Amino acid sequence: MKEKINSTILELSEKWNKETEEKMDQQIMEMDAEMDVKMSSMESGFNNRLEPIEKALNQQTIAITNLEEIASTKFPTMYSRHSACESINSGATCDQHVFIKGINTYEYRRIVFYFAMERSHPLPVAIRILLALWDIQKVYYPLLAVIGVPINLLTIAILSRKNCGLSKCVTRYLVAMASSDLLVIIIDLILRHIPIVFQFEFISFIPLCNIHAALLFAATDCSVWFTIAFTIDRFVAICCQKLKSKYCTEKASKAILATVTVLSLLKNVSWYFVYTGNYWLLNHPWFCILRNNVQNSPAWGVIEFLHFILTPGVPFILILLLNALTVRHILVANRARRRLRNQNTADRPKDTEMENRRKSIVLLFVISGNFIILWVTFMVFCIWRRLSYWVSMSLSLPFFVREMGFMLQLLSCCTNTCIYAVTQTKFRIQFAQIVKYPFIVFLKFVK
């Protein structure tokens, strides 16, 4: 009896285990089928999301290839230096120190990413404008140097003869402005921008960049602040008659010009200690390699910001303010003078005072307006760039704005001669005589 019971229990147990296994297998199969459906759905969704990412990466690869071809073709020296730096340092230090014509590798990658996400591959308009400006600079800068140097030398020679009908005080200021413009053309245009545009490698091996920078910024400051000194002189001569006899003299002008020169040199001595002697050989506001831990220091940010505030930020404000006050004074004085003169007299003599005042004010306004128009682009870019670092501004100006700023700023060093020729009759006569003189000598020699 006991054996039958045990056998029955075993049979029932085997049957239950078999049924349980079958149910478990069935449940597992159902779960596997459900998991396959879910995995298939997830894989399909993942592929749908992955497809645009892969497409964007392919576009980025094509874009990088395009830029690398442009860089290797237009600037082979800088491109090879960039490639060597990345291969040696694995890209660790290249982002801060390696630039391709003023665009560092971080900005380069950001530009690549910008137009790599577009559906078409052409370069953005800003990049195309930048590339066009680089090509224009190869003609523009040498032409500006060829014209600027002799033009400023002629201006200095003509004004130094003191036959232009200008006062000694005004002549002194104009000669100083022409001399400082000549220095800017030599130090900034010929010794900085032209070697960068044509990639003169020998500059990199001359360890004088910090001295070059200090002299360049000092010459630029002199050029700007001599214009301000001239504006103040004309303001005093027209609006402040009591100070005119003391301030508007040749002796006072010499003292003022000497003071401006000394202060400009002292102000820019700091660049010697901020920079190393090595050139960057790139078109950037700071063309020398900075000393260690300078670029990210707060002191560097303050120095750079104050540099552009003092030149030409403050001069802009002074010129606009002084010219506005001068215009107001002239309008009031002219009304009073007309009342005093007998308007009904047919044979009244010519008002020489009004005529001299008109010529002086035209010269002042044209020089001031020329300075503001040609400097404003570079000033806005540099101040905006520094503010964007501090405030994290989302809107950044394109790089071609900086290139245009450089080109217009250097043009301002060559335009004053044209201004004098247009506004001053005696200057035109003297200029024509000097230009004709070599031809007259040549004709006499031939005869």
C-alpha cells in the first residue's frame, strides 16, 4: 500500500513538473517575442535618431576638408605649423597659441561646426568676405605704403616751409600729426601688416616683438592725441579768447606735443613686460606672443580694455564734444557779427574775420570727421570683443569687421594730405610746385 502511494505521488509530481515547465517555456517564449518586438521598435527609433547625426558628422567632415584645403592652399606655412603643433601636443596647447591668419583653432572649429550643420556645403558669407579681404590686402597694403610714405614726407616738407598761410601754432600741430602718421605707416603697416599678409618667416626669428609693440602703440597714441591737441587748440582759439594769447602759441604747442609724446611712451612701456620678444605672425590686435598666464589674468583684461578706451574711445568723446561747442559758439558769434555790420551798405568791405574763421572750422571738422569715420570700426570691434569675454555676450562680430577696421585705421594715416589739398589753397600751390620740381629739373637737364 505504501509503495502504491509513493508511486502515485511520483507520477503526480512528474506530471505537475512537466505541465509547469511547459507553462514556463510558453511564458518565456511569449516574453521573448514581446522583447523582440520592443527591441525592434527601439532599434528603429534609435536608427531614425542616429541617421541625422551621422549625416551631420559626414557634412562636418566635408566642411573640415574644405577649410583645410583653403588653409593649406592660401597659408601653407601657418597650416603646416598648425598640423605639426597638433601632432606633437595632441591638440592640447594649439587652441591657445596656433592661429590661421587670425582665427585660432577653437574659433576655426566653431566656424566649421556652424556651416557643417547646413544642408549645403558652401562657405558662409562672412567667411567668403574674410577670404576676399585677405586677397585685397595683398594689393591694398603695399599700395598704401607706396603712397603713404612719400605723401606724408611731402606734407612735412611743405608745412615746414611755413608758406601755407597758417599760424605757427597750427603748422606745428599739423607737422606733428604728419610725422606720427608716417611713423605708424612704417612701424604698423610696413613692419607688421605686410609681413603678416605675405607671411615673411624671417620676422619670426627677430626677438624684438615686445619693443616693436611698445613703439607701435606709442606712435598710434601720438597720432590720435595730436589730433585731439589740434582740436583743443582750435576750440580755444575760437571760443576762449582770453586763453588764446597764452595757449595758442608756438611755444605752448611745442610743450603740449612734447608732453603728449612722453605720456604716450610711458603709457605703452607696459607692453614690453606683457609680451615676449617672439612674433605671432598673424593678423590680430595683439601680434606678439603673450607671457605665461597673462592672457587669462584680470590684469590683462583691464590693461587691454583701458588701452582701447584711452585710444580712441576718449578722443572720440572729446572730438564730438569740442566740435559741438565750437559750432554753437560760431553760430552765436556769427549772428552777433551780422547785427553789428551794416547790411544795407552796398560797398561794405569783405569780412576777413569770417572768412578766416570759416577756413579754420572747415579744416578742423574735416580732420575730426576723417578720424572718427576711419577709426570707429576698429574701436567698436576691439571693445565689443573684450566685453564679450567679460559678459559672455551671445552676439559676436564677424572677423571681417576686424580686417576692415585695420584697413580703415591705416588709411587714416594717408588722408590728411588730401584734406589739406582740398581745404587750403596755398597748400595746393606748394604741393604742385614740389611735384613739378623733379620734372622741371629733368627737362632742364635734357635741354
